[in-house]
Amino acid sequence: MTAAPGTADELRTGSPSAGPGEDDWAAAVAAVRGLPADARVLLICHVNPDGDALGSMLGFGLGLRRLGVHRLQATFPGPPEVPEPFRWLPGLDLLVPADEAYPDPDLVVCFDAASESRLGDLVDRLDTAGTSIVLDHHASNTGFGAVHLVDPTAAATSVVAEQLLSRLDVPLDAEIATGLYVALTTDTGSFRFAATTPEVHRLAARLLATGLHPGDISREVFDTRPFGAVRLFGEVLGRARLEPEAAAGHGLVWTDATLDDLARHDQQPYVLESLIDSVRCTAEADVACVLKQVGPVEWAVSMRSKGAVDVSAVAVALGGGGHRFAAGFTGSGDAEQVIARIRVELAGALTGGPAHADGCRSSRTR
Ligand code: AMP
Ligand code: MN
Ligand code: MN
């Protein structure tokens, strides 16, 4: 998963593939410890937040609260609705709508955002804040912000968040650990993806030792959806298309979900986040795509690869980003136009590595 020096990831972004150095950790610790007693701290995660974005941010936020930081807000760009599967997370009381966030906080901390564009209108806080710390694990991270805690070898941003809490001498409790655990399970596909290292399991063990409830968490986050969403999935999966010749013969499977599909089944867009997992199981295709309509001619595109294709290269070429085996972008036009552009990019995006034959094996997603 790590981009070795000189790989396409590094050459494209210019960002280092190594994780944070001791200087970076020291700068982050100093930025927190040096805060005056009445400091205002603003936590920001990426637009359309997933389990890693929210879980890392709220878990870390609760840790800061334990440190005595009381003027503390957490937010994300766009509509302030938290996706249903995360509406029970400890620390939700830290959340404020983006337009109520401190205009000039003393410290900004960003979570799981690979680029400034993922911060939407909140990007100006990087300039108005006293200083900023960026916690992330995308190899494509652009190096924005003042202090960079970016570890492309980390399975989730929560891995970085837990290390920083540890260096700040904040002991884990069940509330902090729950957010960090949700983040870890989300980005490792419940410990199934290739990023699931021994260190991931050691972190999971530390989190579980606080007494959190993994069964309840998994059911809330992964195994609960409205009946309307079950019906919607059936319909959208029923029209999935398999293109064995695409991606230089490695195969593409894709489907689209329209605003009309959502309306007919009376569903919110968040229910479509897990749709890609039902599509990417297709044994005959290395690449899976789901096109989720977000406007009349706008689509949020999710892409996954089993190993033969670098979908982050496709996403970056089309204006987005992500990881080699899990990436996304926003496309415009109709669904056929968007998938046509993907087909063109797929033809040249091979990793050079072998395609995995086992259907549902995948790398980390988010
Ligand atoms: P998703 O398919 O939404 O789960 O996203 C998979 C990966 O692609 C994550 O690492 C996201 O951060 C990244 N990603 C998705 N959409 C975008 C986008 N519009 N711009 C940049 N990165 C994206
Ligand atoms: Mn994310
Ligand atoms: Mn992540």
C-alpha cells in the first residue's frame, strides 16, 4: 500500500511516502500543549464524511476535551447531517454546522482529507487559524497545512490520531476508542483489506480493551439499513453491467444510482455508500464503479480495484483522488458520458502487478 520513493503516487503529488518524522510529531504536540487556556480549537473532516473521517475527528476531539480543551468544535463542509449509521457516535455534541464554525480558531486540526478541496468552504480556516495540524493517510496528500501527520502506511486516519493522543498522554477510554474503532473498521473493511497489518490488530486490541462493544458497533455501521434501501439495492444491482474487455481485459463492472432511484424508494444518499461493496465482489472484473447521481448532471463516482489497476490514477486524471485500490471523483454529464471517460482512463492505468483472482479481496477503501 505504501508508495515507494519514485512511484507514480509520489511523482504525481510530490508528497513524501514516509510517515511523519519525530519533528512532525514534536511540532504537533507543541501546537496542542502550547494552546492558551481559553484557546478555540476547530476540528474539520472531509466533505461527505465516512466512518474514518467522523470517527477519527470525534475520537480525537474527546481526547482533547479530556486534556481540558473546552472551546472545541468539530465540523465538515456541506450539509450538517451526519449519516444515519454514525448518529450514535460519542462526541456528536462537538459538531457544529460549517457556517457556525469559529472563523479564526487558534488551532485547526484536519482529518482524513487528502487535499484542501476536500475541506470545501472551510478551507479558509487554514489561513485564518493560528496554526494547523493535518492528520491523514492518503499517499496523494498534497501537503497542505502547517504540521503534517500524514502516514500513507496507516490503515486509517485513526491510526495517526491514536498515536498523537498517546504522545499527548491522553489515556484511551471507551468513548474515545469507539470513534477510533469505527474509523479503523470502516477503512479496513472490518479487518479484511490488505492494509490489515499486525499493528492494526494491536491497535484494535488496545481499543477493545477499553470495554467498547464491537458487535453493536458493527451492526450499527455495517449491518443496518432501511428496507427501502434493500429494495433500492436490488434494483440498482439488477442493472449492473459487466464489461470483460475494459481495463485492458481485466474487466469492469459498474452501475449507477440516480436521484430518481433514491426518491422512488424514499432513501437518503448515504445508503448508497456501501453499494460499491456489493458490486466489487464480481469475480470477472478487476475494477468496480458506482456512479451516484448528486445533481442533474453531476455524479459522485466510487471506484475499487482488486490489484491490476491503479484506480487513484484514474480518479486523479478525472479530478478526484484516493488510494490505488479505492478512489473517487465527481463527474459531470450523463452516466454514459462519465463511464465513457472512465473506460478511456482505465485502458492506461494498470499497476503492473498481478490481478488477484479472489473475488472480494481488496485493499483498504477510504
Ligand atoms: P469512496 O468511494 O467515496 O468510499 O472513496 C474512496 C476513496 O476515494 C477515498 O479515499 C476518498 O477520499 C477518495 N475520494 C472519493 N471521492 C473523491 C473526490 N471527489 N475527490 C478526491 N478524493 C475522493
Ligand atoms: Mn475518508
Ligand atoms: Mn481514511
